[in-house]
Amino acid sequence: MLKGKKVAILGDRDGIPGPAIEECVRTGGAEVIFSTTECFV
């Protein structure tokens, strides 16, 4: 489903961090162009 797609990831420090999402989308075949983990207060 994600094969050939480019993805920008915004993870949440208190939720799901960016690197965890990054691994999932890479497994799905997407290319990660930006990944970060932020604190949304």
C-alpha cells in the first residue's frame, strides 16, 4: 500500500515516537524523507 510513496513523519514524545513510525512505513515500502519526534504540549 505504501510502496513507492514518500513520507514525512511527525512522532509524539508521549505517544508514538518518529523512529517507531519510520520502521513501520519502511517495512511497508515507503521512502522516509523526514522524521522527527516532537513534544506537543
